Amino acid sequence: MKYSQWRRRRLVGESKVPIRLLVLRKVFLTSCILVDGVFLPWIVIASNRAIFSYALFAAGLVLAVFLEARFYFRWKKA
């Protein structure tokens, strides 16, 4: 318990960013990984690995990464 409190204080002290914002960033990045790594591959699995499903997966992944990066950098500036 003491270690986690010390780590939290050190993290907040070094970053000079509120803990709430740090938690929101971590949740956002975790949800991005979940979408890109778990939900998008279901396109391929649900369509029985058809040729068009790989193209749809690639297009969805590129779009998702682009939107995630754009949102993250806009949020980071603000």
C-alpha cells in the first residue's frame, strides 16, 4: 500500500499533470488497444476469413489508428 501511494505521488509530481488526466489517458490508450487488437479482428473471424474481410480489416485498422492518433494529439494539446 505504501509503495503504491509513493508511486502515485512520484508519478503526479514528475508529470505536473493531474492524476485524473493521467487516468483518462491510460483508459483511452487501453481502449484503443482493445479496439485494434480484439474487436477489429472479429471482422475476419466473423466472415470466415474471406479475402474481402482482410481488406476490410486493414481499412478499419488504418482508419481507427488515424482517428485515435488525431483525437489523442488534439486532446494532448488542450
